[in-house]
Amino acid sequence: MVILKTTREFSAMRHAGRIAGNALHKAGAAVEPGISTKELDDIIRGYIESQGAKPSFLGLYGFPASACISVNNVVIHGIPSSNTILKNGDIVSIDVGALFEGYHGDTAYTFACGDISPGARRLLETTKQALFEGIKNARAGNRVGDIGAAVQKYAEARSYSVVRDFVGHGVGAKLHEEPSVPNYGTPNKGVRLVPGMAIAIEPMVNEGTHRVRTLSDEWTTVTLDGKLSAHFEHTVAITSSGTHILTLPD
Ligand code: MG
């Protein structure tokens, strides 16, 4: 069941979203060769808790850290570790959720560590723009398939693939609510978008195959062919006066 939000709930979600967005970009500013993903996770947890919020991911389904930090061929759900030290040329996907006064915000961004290759740069730019193509289509009256189709079309036209096994989702008092929001689809198919919906749109775009596999830690999900993957995400509110991004940083 899709749970619609009131204007008051949207403003609480905007607060949670701002905390998540700020935490994400504080960690992003610290991305540099030599830092560990555990140190980035500590920055995120410290900031979120300093705002009186809680990291949404900590303990969720048993996840052991505050953020998912996924380097290079890791698509999502990378576990922060003091043994994972960033190197010049890495791309680093950071996914952050914050719970504030009962509501979540969920956002992700893939950062460049030092000087990255032109190919990696193009993947990041394409995935970021694919997110905005999705957001443009996330408006009242459209359907979920319009979002996925826009993301997929944009990424595939640039010869990338979109991950199928993980998808966007409704957001609210729970981090993961209905509906599912795939990054692929058919225009004018799927759940109708109506004012009051809050959804996380989160394209995961791969350089090579769209296929992924999960490692024996049961979290870390990597590309099947070992090529790069990028991930960008915003939580958005669909209203009768337009669609608003809830997870923008200050
Ligand atoms: Mg999400």
C-alpha cells in the first residue's frame, strides 16, 4: 500500500532529507586518497547524530554501519571498513539515510577520489543526469514506468546499463515503502503518481553488464564483470504544485 503524506509530513521529511544531504556532502568533501571508508562513515554518523537524528541504515536488516560506501565495481551496500583505503582514481558511491522526528530521507552520490579517468567521469555524469531525467518524469499524473523508462533511455543511449536487481522505493516513516521504483520500465505503465507520494529515485548505472552478484558477506554487491558502477539518489515529494527534492544539502 502506498502511504500518502500530508504537507506537514513533507516538511518533516525535508528536514530529515537535509540532514542526510548534508551528511553525504560532508563525507564527499573528505574523499581523498588515503582515507578509509570507515572514517567516512564516522563523519556521516557524527554529523547525523549532532543534528539529533539517527542514521537510517544503522542496524536496518542488520546492516553494521551508518552509510553504504561502495568503491569502483561495488554497486551498492559496501560495508565501511578501516581496511578499505581510497586510492587516487577511485569512484566512491555513498548512500546515506537520516531519521528525524519519525521520517526518513535517503540520498546517494558517487564522488571522484583525486583524478579519475575520463571514462569514470563520463559514467558519473551520465548517472547523475539519469537521476534528473527520472526526477523530471516523477510528476503527478505520470506512472512509475515513466521514471524508469526515462532513466533507462538516458543511460542506455550512452551505452551503459541499468541495474535491475535493486530499485528505488517509497520513503516515509519507513525507509523502504511502496511503491518500488525501478530504473527501467515502460512509459505509462505501473503505479500512478499522485500528490502526497514521497519516493527515492536511485539509478545504479554500470559500465558493462547490468548483472550483479552479492559477496559472501551478504551485503557487498558488485558488478558481475568487475567494471565500474555509479549510484545517485534523491528523495522527492510529489505535490499538486510540482515535484520537490527533499534531500538537497544546505
Ligand atoms: Mg534508497
